[in-house]
Amino acid sequence: MTLTKIRTAAASSLAAAGLLFTLAACSAPATTQPAASESASTAATSASASDGPCAGVKVIIDSGALKQAAADTSVCVPVDAPTVASAVLDKAKVKTEGTTQYPTELVCRVNGVPAADLDIVHKGGTYREECKGMPAAFAYWAFWVKPASGDWAYAQEGLATQKVSPGESLELLFTVDGEPAAPKA
């Protein structure tokens, strides 16, 4: 087996495990949204997460194989304690949409991407995401986390329950047919 095939197989296995962990979060209690009266100092900064160290949580949205700039962003979100990923994304002004069956457990669209009328080209042809149940195993938003000093790994919980701490990073990466297999370093 070539290294690429091994990486693709490993990424596919991790994706399946990540989806299973996300589904396990279905029974988790809903989190509360940040109060509308939060101070402006907790709003997302516009500085790129790649501009250097982030005292809060780096948020990276990468439409990957889709190449849809409407979804792509990289910001540093000020937080001073472990915070659920959905709240961090809200502060980053990233809009996620779940599926009809799993409204808060899975990510179907990020900032409207992929649009309902977008033909997603994959090895088996084309596909349109309807956001009804589980996203296709070959075309989905993968939820990644990275500790302050460490490597990217699939999140072990869904957006509503996975906590991220200052110095950590989170990324939503759209993957088609296993590519890209992981976030950029």
C-alpha cells in the first residue's frame, strides 16, 4: 500500500469514529448561548489565526476540496476558560447548520457551504447535500481540535459539548473522498 492510501484509509477510519462520537453526543444536554449583553471584548477578533499566537482559541474554517471562499475564515476568539465549541464559533461569527435528524450534533453547512444546489464532485459522480440525516461518508465537514502543543485530532464530541481552552485551536474542514485528509500544520 502506498503512503497516500494508508493515510486515506486512516482518515476514513478516523472520520467514521468521529461521526460515531458525534452521534454519542446526541444525548448530551443543550448548552446555553452567550448572553447578548456580553462585552465587546469577547467578540471575535479579525486577526488571522495564522498571524501568530492566539491567547484565546484559534478558529479555522476551511472549505477544503470545495474551494468556497464564503465559508473560509481564520480568527482568534478571546476566551479565558474552557468553552464549548459552538459558543466559540458563535463568537467567531461562524454560522453552522445541522441536519434535520441531528440539528446540533452534526455540521451540514458552514456559512451556507455547501449550498443546497451545489454539485459536489466525488469519485462516484456528483452529490447534493440535503441536510436531512447523516452527511455522506465521502463529503462532510470534519471537526478537528488541536491542543496548545500537539497535533490535530478529530474532535471526540460534537460542537454542543466539545470544550476548547485558551491556546487550543478548532477547525471545520470539508473533506471529499478523504481529501484533504487533515488540517494544514
